[in-house]
Amino acid sequence: MKIKYYPDADALDIRISDEKPDHGEEAGEEMILHYTKDGKLVKLEILNASKTIIDLLEPILSQKPLAKSDIS
């Protein structure tokens, strides 16, 4: 997996495979999924990444940490 951020475009590129993508499909307003001819996901492109990533992580970051007694 390779991850690259393009600050000028505010885009995050997550490469799952080195295979060449054949086409992309929008998955919501801020994400494009790229597939091979066989339908294998090879790349995720996150647009407006600085805001989109925070929005994705916000529910996780807002959770209370587990107490040590809850872990065992």
C-alpha cells in the first residue's frame, strides 16, 4: 500500500495495488474508487482530503478511551 498527499489539490491517493486502474467510480462527493477491468479495487482517491479525513475520524476521536478494567 502506498499513500501520497497532494497539497496543491488537497487530495489523498491511497494505492492498494500496483495494477493499472481501468476506470473510476464516485463513492459519495469526496471519494473516487479506481478499479481494474476485472473489477478489483486498486486505488482510493479522497478529494478535499484535509476536511474529509477529519470528518471520517471525528466519530472515532470523540469516543471515550476504555478504562484499563474494560480491556481485560
